[in-house]
Amino acid sequence: AQAILAQELAREPGILESVSCARTNLNHIMTSLAHGGLPGVLPADILAELKETATKLCAPSKGFLAADESAGPWLRAGHADAKQIPDTAENRASYRSMCFSTPGLSDHISGVILHWETLFQKDASGKDLVDIIKEGGMIPGLKVDKAYNKKGIWGTQSGPLGHPEVSTVGLDDLQQRAAEAYKRGARFAKWRNVLQLDPEKGLPSDLAIADTVHTLARYASICQSERLVPIVEPEIVPNGSHDIAYCAKMTEKVLAAQFAALALHHVYLEGAVLKPNMVKNGLAGPKADAEAVATLTVQALLRTVPPAMPGIFFLSGETALDEDNEETATINLMTMNKMFKDKMPWHLSFSYGKALQKTCIVTWLGKAENEAAAQKALKARANANSDAVLGVYAPGSCPSVGVDGNVKQAAGPY
């Protein structure tokens, strides 16, 4: 029998390869079935850990504190006095340790997104900032992208940011960095890709969308292999003069492409979360009210985001100089949950940076004697956004620095 088989293989050398491929495909199918239909590329224990972490991040009424700015967050707060605070590693550590140790912050914050620098920083007493977060009942996460080069993707047109369409970098060593982040205590990650809108130029281009969704899917799959829950962030920036309808159209197009890419890359949706832009008009476009923002944003999500994804955490996005960034972001989120809470299969929450921290920063202004008041301001705005997740926030009920001292925030990748 062995001699006959050897003769057949000699006449048809492709048979062995075909049998091997068929066996490999069958093994993938059987592994997936053994996981209850879940992706067979990861073992069951990793899938279980990812789902557990994602579930904790999506705790009722809670959201994320985005503290992952590469420079001092006061430079992006868009406030004249705050911009005068010296941007040093010591000041960044001091400010963030104050924020992370805010009493009761975990009542409203499930996860804190860190910059790579912060992952290794200590407070004045020598305590790791990561440990302050964990002991406070929150989960540390990490921004793992390396921003983008403003030279952009060759052959693409310049958009309202003043440069061509861009591609975020950092995939080359992500596997190693994700593994190190997990060892340091991080349990989730964030990666931001930026898209620009310009109806006359047809932006974002199909090329930029394809690059964005592929890059984010690669990042997500790598992070999951290292037990980190990925935040998938395809951000359409609000710069420009477009109306809200164009933003709605492009947001749906991008999100549909994004979830197709995630499926192609075997990303486990139950162990990931989404961080999209809200559907809004351009900063220089015709103003849409909170009800229009809520309606078109939720419509775009219902049309594109599978119910298997446990949570959606909005970025606040830049606002016009005559708008209160903190209050606007809170009201928009509240309006969505108030109008559509019973129609949405996911936890709809916040992942705010400036929109959580602006009043806190302006209260602090780099002075130790202001820390208690600054913590009170951070806690109050976090509480306001928890109420927004529940759909019960009363506009104007949370103290805010408002538009006083507003200046254009620092530009570029962060």
C-alpha cells in the first residue's frame, strides 16, 4: 500500500499539498467550533481574559479618562493661562498623579489611557502611577500608536488640517511594545488614525480609508494576541466647513469599512471597543444642535457597528472657540442616551481628554495649593459624564471654565 501511495504522489505531486491545506483549514474550523464559533487564532484563555477586561471597561455609567497626550495636557486645553505652565516631565507626572489619585474617581472612570512615558513614571513619593490607577479601582491602558508624519500619503490631497491625508505609524515594533505594556500592568490599548473631510476634494479618499481601517485592524489583532483589549479609533476630525450630513455619510462609510477589516483580521469583537467621532458639522460649517448630532450619530452606529462589540466610547473632538468643550461633549452624549438608550445594544460612553480635564487644568495651573480644588473639578466633570451615560445630565449643572480664556489648541498629532 505504501508503494502504491508513493507512486500516486510521484505522478500527482500537488496532492500532498492539497491534503495538507485541507487539513489546516479543517483544524481552523474545528478550533473555532471548539471556541463556540469564536476566532480560532487565539486560545480560549486569552479570549476569556479579553472579554472580561472589555466587560469591566464597559461598567455601567463609566467611561475613560484619556490622559495620553505626548506633551502636557494643558497645551491642548485651549486656554491662555494654562499654556504658560512649563511642559516638563516632572510637571506632567505631578499633574497626572494628582488626577489619578482623585478620591472617588473610579465611581465614574473605568479605564485611564496613558502615554508611554507615564507607564514608567512615579509620583513625588516614588509610587508608580500605574499602581495609583489600579489601587484606585481603575484599569490602566496605553496609547501605542506613534502618531503620523504630516508629509502624509504621497499622491493624496491636502485637507483642512493643512497637510495631505496621513497614515499613523508604529506597527513595526508593536508586538514587543504590547507585550511590555502588559507586563507593566496595562490591560487595554489605544490607536488613533486621522481622516479629514472636504466634500469638494472628495476627502477622505478611498485610499486613506483603506489605509486607516487596515492599520487599525492590524493593531487590534496584535494587541489581542498580547492580551490587551484594543480601542479602535478611526477619527474623522471636525476641521473644515462641511455640514453635518457630509460627516454622517463619511462616518458610515468609514465604520462599515472598519468592521469589514476587523473581521478580515480575525479580531474578537467581544474583546475590543470602538472610539469614534460624533457626527457633527465642521468647525466652520453650519451649526447643528445636540438633537441632530445625537440622531445622526446613533443612526450611523446602528447601521454599522455589530451588537457583539460591547462598548462605544466617544472622543469629544475639537470645538469652536465660542463653545464650551466640556459642556458640549457632555450634552451631546447625554442627548444620545436620553433619546436612544433602549434602541442601542452597546454601552455608549465617553473617552474624553480635554473635555474632562479643562476646568481641572485651569484650576490647577501648576500650583500644589490648587490640587484639592482641581481634583474636585475633575471629579465633578467625570460625574457629569456618568450622568450623561445614563441620559440624566442636567445641562449647566456642572461648574465649568466655559469659554473664558479660550485659544486655539495646539495643532498636530498628539
